[in-house]
Amino acid sequence: MSNGKAIVLGVPVLVLAAVAGHDLSGTKLTGNALEATFSYYTYSPDQNVWASISVVDSSDGKKMYSVYWQTCIYNPDYDHRLCAWASGLVPLSLIPTQKTESMTLDLDVPMLSDGGAWGEDCTTGTCVPFTPVSLPLKGVITAYSGPGSSYERTAGTTQQESIYPFGGHQSTTFSGERTNYSANFVGTVGTIAVSAPEIGANGNFVLSKGVRKWEQVYPPTP
């Protein structure tokens, strides 16, 4: 559901330690979690948004939402883009859910911990970095089961390993049950209004029950 122009950066992670000259970071989640992602783009004007809401166990054992969202406007083209991103952690109480059917978002940059916002303004043809004071994420994600929807349930243990071309690796392990199903977000991200498609969905929910571990080992930047 992306137009290939979205600039996707990482979400916050816990920096665990430095091992043998490498940076070690990771997250862990134990128990139940309802998580979501969505993306949206339009032409004329050419613009897109992307967001993810996941759950992590904080260092003191409390569950937190790890949130990330971005907006990009390309006027008149990619070389003259205006993009902004925000990421960080928020308490579960700041994102109300209705069972596994809906999730209400009313977030902004000042509410984030262990993160922040950044952007780049290339509207003049020269890119200038800036720090957004506000980048609202407001709306409701609702489960969708109509035409164009999808549903998948898996159980057991899955493991993914990736070795980076220039050193380091990433691994993800999940043990338990996971359900992935379609959802629609309606609201605003930054200044961009997001609507549901006429057919299908612009996002998805993931309901997981089990233990997930994510770890990245990467050489530090010289």
C-alpha cells in the first residue's frame, strides 16, 4: 500500500549494551497485544502518510506503545518534497482500544518519550532539516471485513534473520498465536486528511498472544 516514495525510518528501540565494538539494541513483548499499521497516498497533489503502532515491554516491565508516523508532500515532484516524521513511546492509556475492533489515536510530538520529531524541507530544491514542534496523529482505526479484506491466523514459533551487507545482523523471534486482519484508518496525519478507500483497506490490525523478541547488532558509525 505504498507508492514507493515513503521514507521509512526506525521506531524507538531499547539500547541494551555495546558488545565487542558493536551496538546491541532490541525490544521484547510478553503477553497479549493489539497493534496496527496503515498507509495512504493520493495523486494531484502527490502526498502520502505511513504509521505504525506496536507494543513493547519497557525496561521497568511496563507495556508501552511504540509509535511512528510520517508525512510527505511532493510538490511538484520528489526533489521538492516536504517530509516530517515522529516516533517515540506513549503509555497504553493514551491509545484507547475497543476490544479488537478499533483503536483511537490522538497523539502529538510533545506526548512522546524516548523519541521526538524531525523533517526535511526540500521545497526550494535544496533540502533543509528542521524539527517539527507539532505533527498531530488523530483518528480512528477500525477493523474491516468487507470486499477486499484479508484475514490470517498463525500459531507456533517463527524466526527471521537478516545479515546486513556491511556487517551486523537483525533477528526476530515470535512464539505464540498471531492474527492479522484488515483495518481502515480515518483521520489526519500532520496536515494530510486520510479517508478509507471505496473498496478494501488502508491498514491492518495484528493481535498477538505470546512472546516476541527483536534484536539488532550493528557496527557503530565511525
